Amino acid sequence: MSVNPRIEELRRRIQKDPASIAFAQLAEEHRRAGQFEDAVNVCQAGLAQHPAYLSARITLGRALLEMRRYDEAASEFADIEQRRRARAPQVEVEVKSAVEPEPPPQEVDLVIAELEAWLAVLSDERDSRVTRI
């Protein structure tokens, strides 16, 4: 197996600062390299310190999906959706109190769209498993 320089760089960064949020980048690099178990392990360790880190939760859910651990993936995505809904009233209050509210970052819309797509995949997968039983 060839050594991925980006993975090695991120590992060194985290070794220097174990509380770093760079764990999310490392996990995503593992996921992209097809190293799903490593991605899950890195996410779980990092999320123990940073439980609200959204992109790490998405990476964890995606890695779990690739490993066909659908129930765990669904749980991660459901947790993300729950956090988003809990945040929505607070965001609404902040926007109402602003003189000229800024639109939500495009990244948020992309994350929401991606989550909705993954939830649809999970739902279809669940339905096909039920049909086979």
C-alpha cells in the first residue's frame, strides 16, 4: 500500500495537538482512500472531544454507509438532522434581530442537500431489506 502524504501530514499534526479538529480532515482522507475502518476510528476518537463537529459526523456517516453499517449511518445522519432542527429556532432569532441578515452560507445548503440524499438512500436500502425478509 502506498503512503498518502496528506494522511501522514494530518497524522503528524494531530500527534502534535491531539485536541486539534484536523481529525475530521484525516478521517475524510481515509474515507476517500477507501480506508473506511480507519475513517470511522478517527471520527469516533475526534468526536469524543468535539461532539458537535458537523463535517466529522458527515464523514462518519458516509464511511459507515460504505461499510454497509446502515443502522449506524442512519443514526449519525438522524443526529445531524436533529441538531440542525434544534439550531433552526436560534438561527431564526439571530436573523430577526439583525439589521441586514446574511443568507446562510452556500456550504450549509450543500450539506443539507447531501444529508437529504443520503437519508433517501438509507430509506431505500431499508425498504429493500424489509422487502427481502
